[in-house]
Amino acid sequence: MRILPLLALAALLVPGVAAHARTQVNVGLGDQSAAMFSNPDFLRLKVKKARYFVRWDAMRQPAARNAVDAWVQTARAAHVRPLVHISTNNLAPKKAKLPATSTYKRDVGSLVRHLKRLGVRDFGTWNEANHKSQPTYRSASRAASYYRLMRSACGSKCTIVALDVLDQRGVEGYIGRFFKALPRSYRSRKIVIGIHNYSDTNRLRSSGTSSIIHTVRHYDRHAKFWLTETGGVVNFGRSFPCNTRRAASRTSYMFSLAKKYDSYIERLYSYNFFGANCNGFDAGLVASNGTRRPAYNVFRAKLRSFTR
């Protein structure tokens, strides 16, 4: 009757067994380009999950609808599980209009049903809801309403990122307002919260990630978390001038953060695969022409000790 304890002890005594234990966080990639799925360096990673954000009114915008369809179909053909996140139709700070709940129900509901027919089962209610580039940044209660509508449109077979937030100042208050606007019945099953922890990852800290997890669990101790967007930034404003080696070290730290909180975090989506030639925001693992950057090699090496 003591066979299992003895086997466990033997495993600990065998050199390398514990060292090769995988961190149980599924790692994927986010990128807006379907070309990622056929890139040889992407294929070498053997990543099985990917994320895409789409404007909420895509069903009324043929170019946007065709783009998300092509991305999803290419992902599915490559045996990659797609996560599609609803987002604004205008990224200019504080300019986008907040859709009425009836509009969200009609347009996003139609988009969700359409994408479900293409095989999508993972959705996000609203991308980076507390950031000023999104019309939800002043209305956590509306974000809560959108989650309820998403749940209704998607059904029980979907996994939904209920709330998706950036680790910026004031995020704790936003989370509180979201949960206070959400009926308790919506906390009765596991809720998934998305985190964009660029600040922590690129400033070598953990305070934002820790605070988001702690605040959410104050309202729902069963909540789980996905790092829906994170990564080592190559270039972004004056704080992060173009530097691929710095991005590589931050990519390494990204994995360290995920491991530190692996009892709460289920998935990690690094953003993104293709870079932008240090033109504006750039966090690509490879340059726009496909040339590997130092971060790619770090990502591939660290990925070996994580799940997919």
C-alpha cells in the first residue's frame, strides 16, 4: 500500500527528474498576421495557441471580417487553437464611442456565432478594457454588461476572458467596479481574467501582476488568469528606445513571472511574433522580414520548460 509514496520518493532521488518538470502554464503567441502560422520559425516553436483582436463591428466591415476569417482558418489549418478578443474600432486615445448594450448584443453576438461556426471556442469580452485607447476605460460597469452578453451569445461550450486589464495605475479600482456591477450568479463558475503585464515584464517587477491577482481574488477566490498580452518590448516611446537585447532579457523575465504565479495563471500569450522595424510599438520575436531577434532564441529556450 506504500507503493505510490515510494515511487514519489524515488522520482525525487533520480537526478534531473525535478529539474525537467514543466511549469503548467500553456504558452501561445499573439499576432495579427496569418502569415505567422506558415513561418518556419513559428513552426519550430510548436505553439498550439494564438490570439487575435478584432474590432467589435467586424460583421459590418467586410475587410475586418475577411481578415479575422482568414486568420482563424489559417490557425485552425495549422492545428493552433484561436483566441479571438473583441476590441475597439478606433484606437485613438479617448476617441472611440462606447457601443450600447443592444449594439454589442447584435454585432458582437453575430460575430461570435459566426466565428463559432469556424471553430473558435475561446473569446475575450473586451481587449484591455481599462486603457484609454478603449471606450470601456471609463465604464467598468459596461464591461461587466458586455461579459454577460458574451456569455449569453457564446453558450456553455466557450471559454471567455471576462475582463482584460492592463497593469497600470488605478487598475484595482476598475476591477472593483467591474465585480460590483456583475451579479453574484456570474461568479458561481470559474471566471477567467486577462492581464496585460507589460509594465511588470519590462521594468523587472511583479507588483502590477500581484495586485491584479490579489484584487480579483478578493471578489472571486476561484478566478483564474491568462496573460493575454505580454512580452519584451523592443521599442515604445521614450521609455523603451529600440533595443533587441533588452527585449530578450525581458522575454526571459516574462517566463519567470509566469512561473512565479503559476498556481493562478493558466495561459500566457506573448505579443507578438512579427516586429515593426522599431516603428512605434514593437515587441516582435522576429523582425518584419522574418529575421530572428535575440528574444526569439530566449523564447524558444524557455518554452521547453512550459506546456503548450
